Amino acid sequence: MTWLKVRFTSLSIMTLFVIGLAVSNAVEASSYYRNHCGGSNSSEQSALCNSSLGEYTYDLIDDGVSYSTNAAHSSISIDGVNVALSAWSDTVGTYNDHVVTEASLVHISNNYGYGIYNADHEYYGSNPDHAIDNVNTLSYNVSPDFDFVLLSFSESVKLTGASFSWIGNSNDTQVSIAGLDDISTLTSGVNTWSDIVQDALTAGSYDVTECDYVDHRADFTVASASKYWLLGAYNTVFGDIGGNMYNDAFKLTALGFDIDGQPNEPPTDVSEPKTWSTLAAFGLFIAWRRRVNRS
């Protein structure tokens, strides 16, 4: 009887442990989901997925979005830096439309972040029309469109990364970015993406890394800082990295950036007086131990 009680107690403890572990894993998964960063099966990939997007992170879901091309008009401030968003796509005309015009930024949901509707075929609801994409889903639109968001900052920053709640192709998704000196070429309504990126301070394309749970990310290495950053579906005029175009689609949740010219915090030096005090105390301790051992 005593053995049965011990056995039952052991099983109860094991059951509680398993339940606790399951709850812990669920909370951890929820935390990843909330923070817009996933894990991975490999340690290298997991480290990347769980690392910070940048010195500062702008979480579009938690921090909100102010729609404008002028950061001075934005109510969103990330550590003192105002940021505004707007949407753009090459949709002037119907056939062979290569001229860039303003599009509509779409808040899909608090789980999925933001996408873009453009003027051609996006309102029909075909997947992935509500994402940021370069996918042609309707045959009459013979020229696929490249959707981009413009991030306007109140001061110059370096864009360092982005996370996405959803991507359309887990094996081949790329994102293109560009830092602009000004946005007059973008907003003119008469220029193509080639015209716009021609005068960019910096531009490039990057692979999107697949992470576990719902999130995916891309990390950027940029040479210049800017107040205006374009981020959108892979377009080789921004930088050709060998990926396929016209199959890229994603929903944006967060962005990482570093403030230009902000000095890095110097490493904390050990105080010299404290160091000498520690060494002196250690020396006294050694002398005391020798005296005790001799006696």
C-alpha cells in the first residue's frame, strides 16, 4: 500500500512536470509570436531568428502606424525618432504600367501586420494581393507590379533588418531596399523604379530567412544612412542576388534600425582603485591561509 502511494505520488509529480513543461513551451511560443521573431531547428538559424533586428526596433503592431511621407506629421516615436509609413507601387495605367504612384497600406490584422493594395488588381482578393508582393494573379494585368513601403524618419538612420509574419514562398523570397536622399523622384508620379533607385544613397536585395512559428526575417548591411527608406518585393534594379522575381510576397511586422552618428556605449572598465583593493584583499587572504597551515 505504501508502495502504491509512493508510485501514485511519483506519477502525480511527473504529470505536473509534463503539464508545466507544456505550459512553459506554449508561453515561450506565444512570446516569440508577440515579439515577431521565431526560432529554428538549427542552432545557427535559431540564433539569427532570435537576435535583435537592430539597435532600435519599430514594431508596427505594438507601436502603431502613422500614414504619411513626412515624419514630422507622425505620432509614432521610437526612442525619440519619429517614423511615418506610406505605400507605393508601379500602377500608373493598366498595361505595361511601370510608373510608380501611391498605393494603399493595409492593416491586415494584429497577427499578420501590414500589406499593400495597389491600383491594378489588388482589390479582387486573390492571394497574395493584400501582401507586399510582385506577384501577378490576374492575366489581363500583363505587367506585374512591385509593391514598396516608404519609411520616413525624422533623422538619418541605417535600416538593419525587418521581420515578416508571413511569406508566400518559403524557399525563395527576397526583399529589396533603398535609402533615398529625397523623395521627389518617388512622389512625382512620372518615374519608374529604375529612375528612383538610380539616385539612391544605397540599395540592395536580401534573402528572407524562414523562422519557426509565424515569423521570418531579413538582415540588411547598408553603407549609408538616410531619412527615407524603401522596402518592398524583390526587384533586381535594386540589386540582383540571383533570386526569382514575381514570386515574392510578405506581410511586414517589424523593422530594425540604428541611429546615424550615435556613439556606441564604451565597455565598462574595471575601476583601478577597486582592482587594487581586490588584489590586496586576496594577498592578505593567502598570507592568512599560510599562517593557519603552518600552525
